[in-house]
Amino acid sequence: MAAHQEKKHSEERNRKSTQNNTRTSQGQWGRAWEVDWFSLASILFLLMFAPLIVYYFIMSCDQYQCSLIDPVIDLLTGNKHLSDIWNKTPTLTYRAAGIYALWVTFQVILYVFIPDFCHKFIPGYVGGVQEGAVTPAGVVNKYEINGLQAWIITHVLWFANAYYFHWFSPTIIFDNWIPLLWCANILGYAVSTFAMIKSYYFPTNTKDCKFTGNFFYDYMMGIEFNPRIGKWFDFKLFFNGRPGIVAWTLINLSYAAKQQELYGQVTNSMILVNVLQGIYVLDFFWNEAWYLKTIDICHDHFGWYLGWGDCVWLPYLYTLQGLYLVYHPVQLGTANAIGILMLGLIGYYIFRTTNHQKDLFRRTNGNCKIWGKKPEYIECSYMSVDGTKYYSKLLTSGFWGWARHFNYTGDLMGSLAYCLACGFEHILPYFYIVYMTILLTHRCIRDEHRCFSKYGKDWKRYTAAVPYRLIPGIF
Ligand code: NDP
């Protein structure tokens, strides 16, 4: 009898726990309804300076062999004027516009018109039509998950061209890098502006729109949650994954081809960057369905931050290591190369395993094994807006017992490995680890703030059981 009651109790908890994920999402997820002065100042800063930062990095490679200091010295000493630098910068060309238009059109065709077939023959891969998380308005969108397929088709064509057809040079991306930057900016601004206009005149779902009344905030952080055209063209999924992330590995391949052309060989550092970042990109597409449930997709509205960020920031700044290695072909000693490879692979292993442990634990409601044992966890409760009490669980086994965001730690280890492959002559290739550290530390704090307001004293019990955020014993 007692066992029966306990089972009923447990079923009730599970039911509420599931509802809970739905209900608490309403009104809490998504970006803010009101703008505080700090957010507004940060947004204005980014709107004004982010495009300049990207230009500065790429220009310094083009004109100053990737030195970030020399342009400043030249300007301060009067050796050069801003107009000298600007006049030396390649302009937009018809060729670059043609390449870019073809590229984006091709990715749209792969995304919209070719349903996924990979999940039919690759065991364990989740593709095809999948459901996203519940939106704040209670909508569950369907997505066509075919990113892995788009990535494979694109890369097969790339290699077929490089080794067989010779339609274009594999250095094409590097050779047009700055003219392509103007094209990427045009698309980034066009899509963000279109998303803003669309949200006023023909939004996909009016209940998932958030207007603050502040033009800059709305433009930057987006108004619509999931803007779509037709049934399948989802702006967030398309711009988040393609064309930027599919391009990531192609850009690196183009850099490797340029090294081959200039120096007659591809250095081991370039191979390391291509392999490690290739694993990261492939992981993204292999887990595209899982990414539908991460903070990125579940939280952010579609505005300039995502539209411009995916078109410009990601392809130009996440690939700085490869670009640097074209100008500075570092050949690492065997021990260093092996050390960097190990750091990258261990980082990836931690990143993937930690994410998998939480996913498995939550999917099975704790009825699984973590490192061969039944998982330990902390039972939590929290209230929804209507005052109903719900239950959830926070895992304290596996990597989740080591630190509260060990997945970020793995990510950071991988990021550091890419940078180390470039040696220590310049700081430019280290931009990525600095940026990721700021991004993920800020994310830890933002996420924990949200979890504390959700779980209250239970979150405190959890943080007492797992006291560190990223590095056990240190932070
Ligand atoms: P997480 O996958 O860590 O998700 C955080 C959420 O998980 C919390 O809000 C909480 O949600 C739940 N949670 C927290 N602790 C526990 C626990 N102990 N047990 C069970 N659930 C818990 O965060 P992200 O979505 O930010 O990151 C996903 C991946 O993407 C990471 O590996 C990250 O490194 C990567 N990433 C990469 C970026 C890049 O630019 N390269 C950018 C951003 C992320 P709940 O309310 O459900 O309890």
C-alpha cells in the first residue's frame, strides 16, 4: 500500500515536473520586457563598435601581418591617417557579391528543399522533423533538422571541386575575404532590419513578440521569438547554423589551401586548427536537434545580435586562428603539437560528456547510470507564476559533481587549444579564448541568477554540494 502511494506520489511529481518546464517557461524565458540603462549602454556600444572590431582584426591581418598594435602606433605617431588605412582596404566587388549570393542561395536550397535523409541510414543520428522547446507563449515549433546533411553535401562538393572539377580555386574564400566581409555585413543588416519590420507588420506569432518601445534594444535583441517564412524557413535555426557554421570549416580549408599555395606545405598547426574546429562543427550538426533545447535557441529573440552576429561575427572572428596561420605559418614541435591535440580532445570529451550526462539524466528522470552508478541528485521545488508547486532534480554525479558548468570548462579547454596552436608571437589568435571566457563566465552568472530565482533555497543546497562553477577548487 505504502509502495503504491509512493508510486502515485512519484508519478504526480513527474507529471508536475513536466508541466513545470512548460509553465515556468511562460513569461520568464526570452529577453527582458524592460530596458535598464546598463543593457541599453552595452547595446549601443555593441551596435557602434562590434562591426569596427571585426574590421580592425581583419584589416590588421591584411595590412599589418596580424599585428593589433602596429595600426595604433602608426595612427598615434602620425605615420598614417585613418584615410590611408581605409583607402588600402579592398572594396566590395561584383565577384564577391556573386560568390556570396550563390553561397547563401545554395544554403537556403539545402535547408528548405532537401528533407533530411541522414537519419535514415546513420545509426544514432537524430534528424528530420523535430520539435523545439515550448516558447513563452506555449507554442511548440517543428523544425526540419538537416544541418548535418547540408554540411556533408557542401563539403563533398568542395572536395570534388578541389580535386576533380576545378571550377574555382580552393583559396577563393581567403582571396576575397574583405570584399566578402562587406557582403556578410549587408546580409547581416538586411536580415536584422527585415526581422524588425516583419515583427510589426506580419509577425509569425504575435504572442511571442516582445516590444520594449526602445528602438535600439528591440533592433538588437529582436522582437519576434521565432520568425518564419512559410512553414519551414526558420530564421533562428537557419542563421544560427548555416551559412555561418557550415562556412566555418570551409573557411579553414581555404586558409589551409592558401598556405599550400604560398609556402608549398600545410603546417601542423593549421592541420590541428582544422581538425579540432572541424570536430566542434561536426558535433554541432550531429547534435542539432539537441541544440533546439539550449539557452541560445530557447531564450533569445531574433534581432541584430543573432542576425548580424551569425553572418559576420561568427565566421570572421571564430576563424582568426586559421587566418593568422596564413600570415605566420607556425610549425610546432612534435611534443607541442601532441600536447595541444590532447588538450583539444580532452576539452571536447569533457564538453560532450557533460552535456550528454545532463541530457540523459533529465530525459530519463534520473533512471539512468552515470559513470556506471545510479546518479545522485538534489530534489528541488519551485513555484510557477500561479502559485503551484513543482519539482525538478539537479544532478550532482559525474562531471556535474565536479563543477556546476563543467561543460563550459571543456569548451574553454578546446578554445585554448586552437589559440595555442598559433604560438606566442601575436595576441590576435588569442582573441577567441578571451572572448569565450567572457561569454561563458557571463553566461554562468546569468544562468545561476535565473536558477536561484527559480529554485531558491534548493539552489543554495545545490551550490553547497557543488561549490565551484568552472574549475574545482578555484572558481
Ligand atoms: P547548459 O546546457 O549548462 O544548461 C543550463 C541549464 O541546465 C540551467 O539553466 C538549468 O536549467 C539546468 N541545470 C543546471 N544545473 C543542472 C544540474 N546539475 N542538473 C540538471 N540540470 C541542470 O547551458 P547552455 O545551454 O548555455 O550550453 C549548452 C552548451 O553550448 C555548452 O556546452 C556550452 O559550452 C555551449 N555553448 C557554446 C557557445 C559558442 O559560442 N561556442 C555559446 C554558448 C554555449 P533548468 O531550469 O532546466 O533546471
